Amino acid sequence: MLVEVENLTKTFGEFCAVDNVSFAIEPGEIIGMLGPNGAGKTTTIHMILGLITPTSGRISIFGKSMATHRGEILEQMNFTSPYVAFPFRLTVLENLMVFARIYKLKKPRERIDQLLERFAITRLRDKPISSLSSGENTRVGLCKAFMNDPRLLLLDEPTAYLDPEIAWQVKNALLDAQREKGTTILYTSHNMDEVERMCKRIIFLHHGKVIAAGSPIEITQAILEEEREEPALEEVFLRLVKGKAA
Amino acid sequence: MKLHRINAVIVRHVYEARRNFDRVIDTVWWPVLDIIMWGFFTVYLAHSNRLQPTVVSCLLGAVILWGTFYSFQRDMAVAFIDDLWCRNLINLFSTPLMMSEYMAGIIVVCILKVMVGLIAASAIGWAAYSFDILPWLPKFIPYMANLLFFALALGTAITGLIFRYSTKVQALAWSFAGLLMPVSCIFYPISSLPKWLQAVAWMMPTAHSFEGMRQVLAGQGFSLTHFAWGAGLNVVYFALAIVFFGWIFEKARTRGLLVKQE
């Protein structure tokens, strides 16, 4: 297994954000993490990144414990979310150069140009971050996330601010990375169609607990408690959040 | 610690300095303005025959040295605040970058900025008021090192507080050094203070540096005692600041504050 999360729990005072969550991810897998707001998805991702210390439980990545090998593990993984930002006075190129230096890339300019082209933002290279739209910022974040050719990529709602065409390009870039380089991706999103298309396996979180895990069709049948031919994650989501099927 | 990651932090702040006029103002504007204002004051006092020449040197030397101390302490905290304001901390700390590397990078940037301010202020002191700091510099350097060491300890502690309490306490970055001014005895000897405040001043590495500086300018030579006291106190304060920062950083990770900074 590439990622093993065992009995992960995080409490903030009386509030339990993540409650005894366990799951594993195989190499080369794209796995979706779904759940309503406050379900514990982002907290789980932040614990996997070592940004939040778990109250209890164990996280092992590439066969090493996150608690003791954080730096070594983070060399080979990356993360992005449209909710984090970059220094806004710096240009796109300057921001990406900082991360290229952190990862000690041999040919940083070449790599940055490739990534800007892949996410169709070459024309923004010398623009300050402050002049970009939310969608353009998200794509800069994706360039940063692919900077070190990560073995494991954590993406928190990566297509949140993107228009359908760009979102489609991004999804293709992710699928290409998985096919060509075997990149393992843990993906959170509120777009159920996207998750159905991208992920073979899904973990559904609610109130900090894993309430279902499996393929989209398995989850659909387990939560809706009926036989279905096609996955219906939208209905599953509504059933869980509102307590009723759509 | 990896040099390439420290270098990345330095490059990030050099880019910021190039594009952020506020940082240029911080680096050059205030040290230059201070020396101009105090310079005119010493000119006025000298023309009125109210002062001996050594007192003029003491004032201008003190302005320059205090400027290095204040700038270093402020710039350390402000560099961190810059990353806080633009919500860049998650990006940075989801990479292999370690906190020690981040702080080391910021320290190098602060030293560079202090040097720029020091050179600018010294050049104006020399050109406009005939105060040449260069002959004094070999004897000033140990005291300046102590001032910067203390600024580093304070900057570390203040950065820790900002980590814990976020932008609610960011004003400390600009104001905390001001609290120490009266007991740092920048422009007057420790003996001018009331007895009870003298006890506090003796605990300040800054006060020892300025006492030492005045002895040098008065032709009494380098005071090893003031230097040693300043260095000893600095070791204690720096150790406390590191322990405090380490404790706060772990607390921040436990409480999830690192991802909620704003």
C-alpha cells in the first residue's frame, strides 16, 4: 500500500473532527474523498500532510511513518487547494521558482514552462498573482502541485473555481499523470459527476467518520439500499446531507 | 537543514523586497530619516556649545546601532507576517521545508536588510555630519553582534506569539522594541535611571551594548565586561526564545492553527 491511515482521530476540545478513520490507497490509484462541509475531509488531508498533529492514529506513506519521516515523505508528494494562496506581489514565475528551489529541480525554468503550458497559463508567466482570476490562481496551484513529479498528490477541490473547459483540461492532466507516471491521487470534490468519472474508489465521510467506501456503484447501492445499474453519487450525497433521496 | 531550501526562502523574500515598496521603506527610509533628524539636533547643540564632541558621536552612534537592532527584530516578524497575510504558510509547510530552514532563511534576509540600512545611515552620518563610524567599527562590531543576537531572540519570540495569536498581535512586530527603549539606555548612561529601573536595565543586552559603545567613544577602550554580560544574557534569552517557539509551533500543529492562519 502507498498510503495507510489507521484509526486516525482528531479532536479540537470537545469537537471530534475526524473519528477513527482508516483507509488505504494502492499505488497508481485515484481515490475520491467525499462528504458534506465539515465532514473532516480537509482535516484528514492536513493530517496526511503533517500540518495538523493527529490526536491518535497512525499515517504511513511509502511504507514510512509520517510522524518520523515527514521531510522525506513530503519530497515525493504534493498538495494544492484553491483555498490557499501565493504571495500576491510576486509573479507566477517567481512564485513557482521558489517552489522549484525547495524541491531542488535541476532545470527549473524548463519544468515551469512545461507546467504552464500543460495548464494553459503560459501567457500569465510574468503577471503578478494579484492580477489573476480565481481560476487562474487554481491553475498556478496545480503547476506547483506537479512541480516535483509527485508519487502522491493530494488535491482539495482542485476544480472548484474552474470553468467547464479548463476543468476538463485539468481532469485530463490528472488522468495523464496517473496513466503515464503512475501518480497516486487523493481527490476531494463536491462535483459528483467529476468524482464518478475520475475515481474507481471513493471514501465517504460524514461527521468525521467513514460511512462508506468502495466503487461509486457499491457506495450508491449501500447508501440508497437499492439495486442500481449506474452510480448516483448526487443522490447519495443528498440522502446523507438532507436525510432524503433526490 | 538543507541549503537549497534556505536559499528558496531567501529568494522568496528578495522577490518580495523588489516588488513591495513597504519593504524598501522599512530597510532604508527609517534609518536614513533617524540619522538626518538626530544629525540636525547634534548640529544645533554643537553650534550652541552645549555639548562636547564625544556626546555628538554618542548620539549619532547610538542612532545607528539602535536602528540595526530595531530593524532586525521588526523585519524577522514582518517576514513571517508577509506569508501570513498572503495565506502562503500551507503552501510552504506542505513541502519538505522545515521550520528551522524557514527561520534560517529569514535571518539571512534580515542581516542583508540591516546591512543596507546601516550602510545608508552611516554614509549620511559621514557626508552630512562628519560622523565617521568606520574608525570605531572594529570595536563596535562585538556590541552590534550582541544587539543583533538579542533582536534575533526577540524576533523569534514575537514570531511565536504571532503564530499562536495570528494577526491579532501583529502590531508587536513594530512596537515591541519600543517598550525596551527606556531601559536600553540608548542616549543616556544606566546611572541616569532610578535605582529600581537600573536593575532592569542591567538585564538588557541592549543596555550593555550602548554602555560599551559610549566607553569606546569616550576613549576608554573596549569593555569586555559589557560585551560578556550582553553575550551571556543573549545566550539565556535566545535559549528561552527557541524553547518558546518550539513549544508554540507544536501547539499550533496540535490545535490546527497552522492551517487557519489569517
